[in-house]
Amino acid sequence: YPGLEIDVDGQLEYYRSIAERVNSMTTDTIQYTNDAYSNGQRILVEGANATMLDIDFGTYPFVTSSNPSVGSVLTGLGVSPNKVSGIYGTVKAYCTRVGEGPFPTELVPDGADSIGYHLGTVGAEYGTTTGRQRRCGWLDIPQMQYSCLINGFTAVNL
């Protein structure tokens, strides 16, 4: 980047100064997770975003750069599929989306009396990273069915 100046020696010195502290918090998470499973510990994995933002299964190009569907639990944690005993989907009573992308059930917030405005305000629907107001709409049942198909939920929490 033009104009970007980095003090390489200063950065190296900083990271050397925190190396011991960071190293004490660093572990092989694949081994850690599988050891916990083998020792009978219960493991809860929480995902973020939603299936429709999944780079492989979502509404490309309006997706995130990762896989927030259940398959990433296996690849991200390094556990085998036979160790997963329950897959719980969480669904809001309405849909939201930040930014662009298809949204067939969108309720345009055209004034303080509109349902779209009400959902966004009462639900505090703002993007976590950007702070942008989320678009709100009715629950999209075909989209929820698709998400259930992709993720194989054993239960859905509404």
C-alpha cells in the first residue's frame, strides 16, 4: 500500500515481548478437542451467521468468506462426523440481512409505523461488524427448509 510504513524491527521486538504470554494460551486445538471427547466431556460448538451466507451453499456473491454451516464444525475442529450427536438450528421468528442480496420476504422500513422498521428497532437489528441497520422480513419457510437440508438439524429452536 502506498504510504504505508512499517517498523519491522519494532514489530518483531513487540511480538518477541509477548511470545511467552501468547504461547501459554496456544494449544493444538484438534488434539485438545478430541482428548476432551475421549474423556467424556461434552462439547458445544456455536456457529455464527447463517446458511444463506455460506460461501458454498449461500446466495453467492452475497456471502461471507467462510462456511457457517455445520460442515465447518468437522473441518474447523478436526473431529470426525461420528462424534457429533446433535445439531441444533436456531431460527428467529423473522429474517434479517445486512447489505445487499436477495431477500424475498423483506419488509421495507418505510416509516416508523411499518413492520420492517418495528422489527429492526425492537430487535436491535444492526450489523455486528459494520453497525449497519439490518434489513428485516417475514420468516422465509423455503429458506429454512433449505437450511435444514444442508445442516441436518436434529432439532430447531425458534
